[in-house]
Amino acid sequence: MAQINVIGQNGGRQISLDLPEANKHILHEVVTWQLASRRRGTASTKTRAQVSATGKKMYGQKGTGNARHGNRTVPTFVGGGVAFGPKPRNYGYTLPRKVRQLGLAMALSDRQQENMLTAVDGFGLDGKTKGFIAWAADNGMNGSESVLLVTDDAVVRQAARNVPWVTVLAVAGLNAYDILRHDRLVIDAVALEPAEDETQEEGAA
């Protein structure tokens, strides 16, 4: 059972979370699924049927010493169609809900085991970047590590959004990939407390 200290204006307590031990295979599955869902899939090439060109036979069938050709749109010629080229598609696929939840819980567990998970109840900020930087410095964050700030407090998000080493997300956007690609996770305490019964489902942003 992980014990997470809560800091902030209304801090001074602990949150108990039953977090699973991180498993590289599960985390890889979840991150791969999430990144696949983010792919735009807009790459497209023209087939020989879509290339605009004359249909006239290039030269006589016999007597030229060249190979036999009848159409300039074939893939062997520059400007011709592309054989087996990419077409617009959806790269997303279905991953079981329980696996997604488990991956998010494991990402939280990984940050908690490294002492890089900070729960906050009441930032006490006024929306100014200077105020957030001072608050971060008071809590051991000086820009030497990347920080994922997850909060529903719009004032706090406004204060932190221009800090280059901070990525800001709403609680609904919490996901395993962003947790793992940052050194430290700073999150609203209220977002962790419901996870005592059931870990919040991960979003595919």
C-alpha cells in the first residue's frame, strides 16, 4: 500500500493507494496503443489509375530495342503511380479497458516508487507565472527536471503554462504516456483519492 503525502494549503494528510508493481510489457502496450490512436493517418499517394497522363501507347510494340510499354502511368516511370503506397487510414485499435486502467496505475506506481509523485490540495496561486515558479522552488522543483502538472484549477494552469519545463493537463487528460515521459508528476490530491477504490481510466489525447 503506497502512502502519498499531500502538500498545499489543505495538505498535511496522506493518501493510501494500492498501486500495482510496474510491468514494462503492460506499459509498452498502453503507450503503443495511445500513440497509435494519436496518429493522423493522412498520408496518401496516387495509384496508376489516379495519375493524370495520356493513354497513348509510348512507341511501337516491336523494333525499337526497348521493353514493351503501353502506358506512362505505371510505377516503373517517374511521374507514374505508386505501387502499394500509403492511403488515409485509422491507426487506432481497441485495447481492453482493464489493461488501460492497469497501465495508468502502473505509471503512477513508477513515479511514486521514485519519489516523483506530488499530490497537492490548494496551490494558493494568483495566476502569475512568477508565483508558480516561486511555489515550485519551495517544493524542490527548479527546472532541472521535466514536470507534468495535472490540475483542474484554471488559475494554476494559467500560471504554469508558460514555464518551459512544465506540461499542463486537466485531470481528465491524465494518461500513462505523459506521466512516463516526464520526470515528476504533480497532481490534484482529489484526483488520486477516488483511485483508492478504482483507478481513473486513462484518456487517449
